[in-house]
Amino acid sequence: MKLGCCYYPEHWPEEWWAEDARRMREMGLSLVRIGEFAWSRIEPEPGHYDWGWLDRAIDTLHAAGLKVILGTPTATPPKWLVDRMPDMVAIDEKGRPRGFGSRRHYCFSHEGYRTECRRIVTALAERYGRNRAIAMWQTDNEYGCHDTVLSFSAAAASAFRGWLAARYDTVDALNAAWGNVFWSMEYRSFAEVDPPHLTVTEANPAHWLDYRRFASDQVASFNREQVDIIRRLSPGVDITHNFMGFFTEFDHHAVGRDIDVATWDSYPLGFLEQFWFSSEEKRAYLRQGHPDIAAFHHDLYRGCSNGRCGVMEQQPGPVNWARFNPAPLPGMVALWTLEACAHGAELTSYFRWRQAPFAQEQMHAGLLRPDSSEAEAADEVRQAAAVLGGIGPQACATAPVALVFSYEAAWVIGIQPQGQSFRYLELVFETYSALRARGLDVDIVPPEADLTGYRMVLVPTLPIVPEGFAERLAALECPVLLGPRSGSKTASFAIPDCLAPGALRSLTGVTVTRVESLRDGVAESAEGFAVTRWREDLVGDFAPELVDDAGRAVVSYKDGVRYCAAWPDRALLAVLVERMAGEAGVALLDCPEGIRVRRTQAHIFTFNYAAKGVFVPHLGRTLSPAAWDIAPRPAPV
Ligand code: GAL
């Protein structure tokens, strides 16, 4: 795994560049990402390119022995461009334009803006496409950041109508699919259909789902336009996009198919603070991040791009954007780096080289302070580089467990939560965490993935079951777990004729006759676990494997396939993991709180995410906070 950093030559005097590059090399870095926000310097006046500074920056970095990851600058259209086409900005759900003065102020559907993007990407790729300094291209920056996937502009409305016409052919088909007879919502033509915002009460969930699918397709096609240009002008050079954490607003599997390496931006402390974790977890992992946050995303994004993944932005210190921004525990930056390597990352690049003393991110740490002195992480980067050099290249091992992840499932649950604590990402993450707590390596895969060869398959929920999925599960010989709400919707967001779990009925033997959601704090007891948040009533031809104290089935079992009819709490997940692994003959480890392991083909990595020393039974010793152990992996018997 290579190390790198995110660098903004346009932020610093040119006289500093060579010394910066020298210090990057000295720190153990070999990659440097530049350019992704530099449109106003690349094209200061419409049609007048200023390549001189970028040529010199690339040459200087390359001369020092660094390879460049060059970003296309389309996340930051300059002022003159917005003034020339004011309707290119995205419109938010409340109908307000997203103004100039930060970034990502564009609408994915605006044809004029797309033309401008093709022009600037072509110019950039013509200039640097065959430059030997360029190791990789990054398209745009963090699609969707700052809530920018959905736009409700005139351009988006018009593109949506075209998308609907292509999907449904006739407006009658659309009316029937959505159930528009309800509340007299029928349309006479596609031209009458608007985006689903600004309605008096909720819009039709089928309308929302199609809007989300459409918006996701717009992101993918926007990205593909850039990819096509770069492939033509820079043949053989890898293309990436930097995805975000805990973000499901577009289908990353679709974008991942068009690029070579799925990278992501890893801010474990910011994510812990901003997402659903309990106050106890936020306290316990304040300076380390929850032990599964980074691992989850490595495994998810590895599954988005044919096994090739990396970290484009690694938090090196306090960030500026969470509600509270603590500093990492000494050692964590090195630990996060090695965790990435253990999950198959090809690169880890720190954000950013030097903290900026000006503008929006002046409170965001870098590897250097604004005065160019070394910040705390610098030595940890050297340390990580030395460890990586010592263990040599790591090949990813196939995991025994597949966890099925679906962006469409996230949209369905988000559109119709039915109980406010039913959160798709949390359900998947908790399932992942239960597996990781028993030392299992996990591949997070799309529903279309080939599942043969896995020894356990878990589907936390999949409301819309893709064509052929049930048959593929039926053909597996390994234990399978399907979570609540699986098969509960048709592709057009209706309840299946035969009731849930629809296409999974014969596989599971169950029919769901009623669902209910439970307010926070309600816990109905069962032996060894509790039912919280969500539960379903089941009838059918199955053996109830686990029941609650009132005798209602919580988990059904039929021929190796389990259906879980409730939100699974941690205790229930632990039981299910143990039973499935037992049936599959997969060995488990007991990872004490804060301890995680991960295997590559040649090594087993053990990490301590706890803020205190922890005795690790499989090592027979105590690991200090933020410490790791890397041991050769015993050869299979
Ligand atoms: C990312 C973004 C970077 C920078 C960073 C700060 O979301 O891609 O440009 O803003 O966050 O943590």
C-alpha cells in the first residue's frame, strides 16, 4: 500500500513547493493528490487557461519522486461560470437555489454545466493525459457531499420526465405502477410530472423512489462522461472517485463499475460524532473511532470496484466539520493506516499536507501546521511507512462471509421508515459489527454479486428483491440469514400480491401478516435478547427457531435459511452469528471490547481500538491503546 497526501499548490507560495515535496518523500509518501478544487486558477477567465503553474507544480512534485493523482475540478465551478449560467445551480428540497461561495453548487442534470465539465476535463486530460507523473485520475470530489445528490431544478425536472418516459413508456403504466389513483394523483402526460418536493404532506413513496433512482443515475452518468474522456486521452491510467462515509444517496456500486479504484474519505472521529452511535460509544471511542467504522467502509468500497480500493483522505488530527472535533489518541493515525492495508487498500492519502490558515477549513489539522512545523501525525506516518515496508505487499484474502448491501434498500427504508429508529445503515453496520466481534472477515457485496463460495451469507434487509436473487440464495449450500422487511416491496414500491417477503416466501417458508414499530426505550423480552424497534408476525411452513417470552416467532428456520422478524439487537445478532458459523464450520474468535482482527493472505492483523490496554487471548498478551500486532498467518492445515 502506498502513502500519499492531499496537497493544494495553489494555496502556497511557489517557492515552497520543492521543499514540501522533499519533506513528503522524507515522511514516506509517494503519492500526492492535487487539482480537485483549482478551476478558478486553471481557467481564470472563460476560455483562457493558465497551465503554467500546474505544469510547474506537477513537475516539481514528480522531480522529487512523487506520483500525482490529478483531480478534475468540477466540484467547484468558478464565479464567472455560475454568473454565465445562473440556472446551473442545484435547487434544494425547499425550492431554494444553492448559492455560490462554497462548493458543489451545481445540478447534475444541467446540460450546460455538463458541457462545461466535458470541456474542462478534456482540456485537462489533453494536457496531462500522457504525462508520466500522473498515477491516477480522480473525478470531481465526493459526489453528494453537503446533500447535493438531489436537486429540484427545472433541469432536473425535465430530465426526470425523460427518465420516466424511458422507464414506463406510457403515462398509464406510470400511473398504474405508482398507484396514482390514490388521492387523484393521476397524470395525463409525462410533462405533467414534477419532482416529489413541496407537496402538502408526503409525496407518493413510489414517486420518491423513482426520483432517487433517477438522481442516482444522473450522478453515474455525470461521472461516466468524465471517465470516457479520461480513458480516451489518458489510456491505461487508473481512474478513481473519492466516496464518503455512511453515505447512500446514490448507487456507489453503479459508479464503482465505471472506475478502476473505489477510494473513500476516512474520518473515523467525525463519523462517530455525527452518526447514530450511543453516548457511551461516543465517549469510549472518542479519540479512536468505533472499531468497525473504517473497516466497514474498506470492505464496502472494496466490493464496489472489483476488489480495488483505497483511502483518498485520511483524518490526521482534529477535523473542522463535526459537532465536536477531538484529536486522535497517539498512535491512531498509524493504526488507521495499517487497518486500511489489512483490508486491501492500495493507497492511503492523508488530508491534508499542511493546515490552511485561511478560509473554511482553517480548523482542520494537516500533517504540517500552518507554520510548516510538523503536526502530531507526521511521526505516525513515518512509523506506518516503516511497518508497511517491513511486511511488504499484502494480497487480500477471500472472506468467509458475504454481507449483502443495497443502495436501493437504503432509499426504500429512508423513504418509508415506518418507525423512526429503523435505519438501514445502522442495521447493516450492527450486523457487520457482530461478525467482526467474532473475528470474522467480511466482504460487503451488492445483491448481484456471485455468492457461491461464501460460507455464510447475511442480508440485513432487502425490501426489493432483484430478479433471480431468491433462486441464487436457494442454490447456496451455506447458512443464509434474511433480515426484517426483506421482500416487503415490489420494484414500484407496493406491497407484493402474496404479502412479504414476496419473492422470498418459498425460500423462507414465512408470510408476514403484520408489522409494527416500537418507540425508543421499549424492549420486549425473549430468552437472552430483546425485541426493540420493529417486529413482524409470521405464519407459514417453518420451524420457529427463536421465540419471545410471549411465544411469538422472532427467527424462523427452514433448510439453512433464517428469517429474522424483528430488529435484531446485539445479543440476538451474536446468537445468530454463532449458530451460522457453527453450521458452516467457520472458526470464531472472541475479540474483547475494542479488539479487531483482519487477515490478508499472509498475515493476521490485530488492532486495539480501546482507550486502555486490553489482554488479547489469541495473542496471549496485552495490547496498549492504539497498538497493533501483525503476525504471519499460519498455513491452512
Ligand atoms: C472531505 C472533502 C475535503 C475536505 C475534507 C475535510 O469531505 O473531500 O475536500 O473538505 O472533507 O475533512
